[in-house]
Amino acid sequence: MSLALGIDTGGTYTDAVLIAYGDGDDVGDHGRVLAAAKALTTKHDLAIGIRNAVDEVLATSADPSIVGQVHLVSISTTLATNAIVEGQGAPVCMLLLGYRDRMARDLDWRRALGTPRYAHISGGHTTDGQEYEPLDLEAARSAILEHAPHVSAFGVSGYFGTRNPSHELAVKALVRELTTLPVTCGHELTHRLDALRRATTVALNGRLIPLLCELIDAVEATMGARGIAAPLMVVKGDGSLMAAPVARERPVETILSGPAASVVGAQHLAGEAEAVVADMGGTTTDIAVIHSGQPRLSPEGARVGHWRTMVEAIDVHTVGLGGDSRVWLDGDRDLCIGPRRVVPLCVLAAQYPHLVDVLEAQLRHKPQPIDGEFLLIQRTASRNGDGAANDAALLDALRDGPRSVEQAYAVVQHPGLYARRLGELESQGLIVRAGLTPTDAAHVLAAYAAWDRRAAELGAALLARRMGCDVETLCRRILARTSSHIATEVITKLLADDRPNGNGLEENTGFDAMDSRIVARALDPVAEAALVFHPELRPALVGIGAPVATYFPRAAELLHGRLRIPEHAAVANAIGAVVGSVVQRVHALVVPDAETETFRVHLPDEVTHFRRLDAAVQHAQERASALATQGARLAGAQDIRLQVDRQDRSAPVAEEWGDQLFLESHILVTAVGRPRMATDNNWA
């Protein structure tokens, strides 16, 4: 039997699973989970957490030959998403063809592209694929030679390059002639029209290439060190897979890779054709919809932070709510949960047992607003306080381990004025805060028992004292509030999806006042109210992630829905990383050309003309099918199946005439195949 190794790097944990990939007499075992393991994610070096998770899952078998049975490895990663949100990435130069005179001259290109290095070059095309002006190859040559010593990659985006890629391809060839740097074109990443968003997507791709290549190198080194000789796949944002060599060139397609893997894994485990999937981790909860057995894709492309891309990705609503969300009191002393993530006290004390003594000492003294919270330095903060003197003193104080907030303030000057700077250091990732979380509350109530329960009890006691209630009441309230928040966000997602002509939460980020009152009344009914609202969730609520059993039963009750928590829900993301298919889509457009009285065919690699419509459509379908098949093979697919969809648009010649005027034909060819295994011929 062949085995597949799935890996997911989440915000808190890195998961690994071994799954049977049966064939022949073993086909009945296909997809069965044989072993699973978790390791803490090491954000300063994701490869460490990956190695730990892989070693743990391999160690579950006493059979030393199990490594030789691993014939496929696949990984879903938060690297691309996090790098974009945090503004990280390698330097890239964008070569913009035909943009200057056709877009706003006062546009802040540096901010729009996320890079200070770009060059406007004459060229580009019109909407019908005709050359707008000749391509200035000499200007392109000068720009390439000027910027090459200072960047790690190039991006090329031509105006209407999706209607005619010839200029982009010519400049790409010039980059390869003059440098050894990677280069990506806009038409290679999307078929859609939107010149600025397409250029932004290409720029982000260039920034991510060195980062994802480094991660792939680390994973391949881990595989090699453990004797795993198998293809490596990477999960894309739409939940499909692509071979590591393709991912090296198109890392931007791994945006939302982790949430996509969770949806694919949930569908595989639960087998629900209609479902709302909620993946709760330590930092966030991701909510997506499965309809007719397929995850809903974002109609406008993936959105990460303030960046709007053209990457095809699963439509996911993400909220800052997880097991490690900070529990705190606002100015009115109301209980709040999230959105900031902190290190749970139970987790921190398991690593630093003396913190229990510090918490006990705090509980014996007069309560302070910052009781029960600690600061610790990030592993990434290797510098020796190169900022202000206060920063140096604080970072030095944290190098030997975490300190309470009181202890941290004691080493800085003017601590009352330093609170804002403390927040800045947290946002920069130099320090992190530890404090009370839903995970701690679950430990107190014995709903979860992985770490130090005593630290959780003491942290809860400190907050309960400030609220004037007992510890058990507080912890039950924390869990109930978390469950209610989950239910609210499920309603938020579904209402946004159901709005007429809505594009989901990218364009509609929440409720209006009436929505909020209705939802609040539905989830927290008032006994004397004359008007009662009763939500009823029709699709199944599929909960996945380590903490779901603690919070989701109550959330399902509030929604009056059916809850499914499938077996292995805690590692569904890693399962989704390996059970997906390789999918490649190619779009073609056929439009009439009035000037030449022909039909023009736009394909990713060419523009051609035909005298007859049927000939044009046939060529479009055949060529798109060939390109989709070729792309699927390059992405690591075997046993490829093709699906051809054609949509024609026409308009009446005149009212009541009955004749229709042909406007255009959109052709989509989708190639789907299973990932190539080490047992397949020529997999390498």
C-alpha cells in the first residue's frame, strides 16, 4: 500500500498525518488516516515545526519500513498569507508595459505595487488584442540591467496582456537572457481584466518566490534526511494541489492555502454535500461554505490584508477568534475575547513553571489592571536593542525568560507613557503577550487538559476578582461567549453570501444596525420580548480544529443546526493537504472582429482569427484543452480528466425581430487529475 504524508503549518500548531493511498486490492483503504501528530509551529523557522511534526508521526509506527511506503508528500502553509499581511518578502522589480499614459499619472505606484522598484515601458495592447504602441525593448533592457543587482525577482504586466500576451512574453524572454532571476507574467496568473490588480498580484508573486523556495528547500531537506523519496505537492488557495517546482514559480497561488486545506479536509472527513465549515485554531476561526459538494470560490479573488489579488481561492471569512484569543475587560469592565492572540498561561507555565509562583504572589496582593499578564521575547528578536534605551532595557530583561507586565514596566523609564510603545513592539513581532485565554478556561473546567491547569486557575482567579465573580462562573462565561461569537460569525458569513449581487464579505464587511439587533435577539432571547427570532441553520455545521469539541456544540444549539465533528477533526487541515486533486483551468474567449469580418480567439499564449464561428470555437476548445492538460501534468497530475464549459452571450438585433447578434463566447476547460505518486513512472 502507498502512503501519503500531509503537513499543515498553522498559527499555533503544525500537523502531520499519514494517509493510506490504496490502489488495486487496497482501494478500500484509500483516504484512511493511519497516524496523526502535532507540534508547535515555530514561526521564526517553520521548518523546525515541520521536522518535529514529521518525526512524531513517523514515530507512531514501529515498522521501520514505513518511510519507504510514503509515496506522496503535500503541505499547506500560512507562509504566503502571513508574509503579505506582515509586509515581508524579497525585493522585486515590476516592468509595466503600456500603463503610463492609460492610468492615473498621480497614482502612488510604490504603494499600489508594494515595491519602490518599477519601470514604465511603452507597449501594451487594446481590449481586442491589437498592439496599442510598439514595445520598447531597449527601455526594457535598460530597466532590467538597472534593477537586477538590487532585486530577487522580476514581474511583467502588460496593459490588456490577458488579451494578447506577446509583449509580456518578449520582456520575459529578455529578463531570462540578461539575468538568472525568476520572472512572472500577468497572463500566467490570471485571465481577468483589471490592470492594476493584475500588476499587484504579479508583484506579490515576485516578493514571495524566495520565501516559498526557502520553505520548499527545508521540507525537501527534511524528506531527504529521513529517506522519503516522493513528489512534494503544495496546496493552492482554491484547495487543489500543485507540484513543488510549479509552486516555486507561482507562490502567490498559495495565498489562503491553510484555510483551503481545512475545507477540503472537512469535506473529505464529513462527506457533507451542503455544509458550513468552521475551522477553529489558536489564532483565528475560518468559515467557508460547501455547496453541492464543492467549496465556494471567492468571486473577486483572494483578499489578504489590504491587498486585493486575482488569485482564485476558496471564499473564506476569517475572524480573530481562537483558543488563544486574549480574554480582557474593556473600559466598561465588560468581558471581551480577541481579536489579539496571546500565549495561554497554561502553555507558558508548562515551559516556565516558576510563573505559577508569580501568579500566586499576584493573587495575594491588591489587584492591578495588568495582573496575570506576561511578556516574552520572540525568537526572531535577535538584535540587542537597537532602538531607544527603553527598548534595549526591556528586550534585555526578557532574554532570560518571560516577565510579568509589572516587572517589564519596572525596567523602563516613564512606564505610564510606555504602554503605546509596548503595543508597537508587539505589532512588530519583537515581543508577545501571555494572558488568560479560552484555552485556559477550558483547562479550569476540565474540558481540555494538555498543559498546566494550575496556572490557568490562577489567571482566571485574578480576572474573576476584578469582575466580582467566582472562577467557575467566569470560565463558563468565557466558553459561552466564545461559542456565541462563533455562531454570530457563521450568521455573518451566510447573510453576506445571501445578499443580492453581493460579493461576500470583501465588499460587505458586516451588519447594519438592524442586522445586529436581530442577530443579538436570536442568539440571546429576551423572555418578555413581543418579537422572537429563531435561526435555523439548514446545512450541517462541520467543526474542525483542536478546540472544536469545547465550543461548537453550544454554537450549533444557538444556530438550531446539525453539528458534525468528524473523526480526526483536529488534523483536518493536514488531511486536506493530501487528499485534494490537481486542478488546472484555462480560459478562452471568442469574439467577432468587425474590421476583418472574422472571429477572434484569445488564448493564454496566442491570438488567432477564423472566418467561421464554429471553426473559432473548435480551435479555442482544442487549444485550451491541450494547455489545460499540459498545465495539469506540469503541476503533477496523473489520470487527467477534462471538462469543457461554454457560455455564449448574444443580444437582440432589434425589439421583436427575433434575431440575435452574437457577442462573445467564454470557454473554460478544467483539467483534473490525481497527484502523481512515487510509484508512478517518471514521477521525478
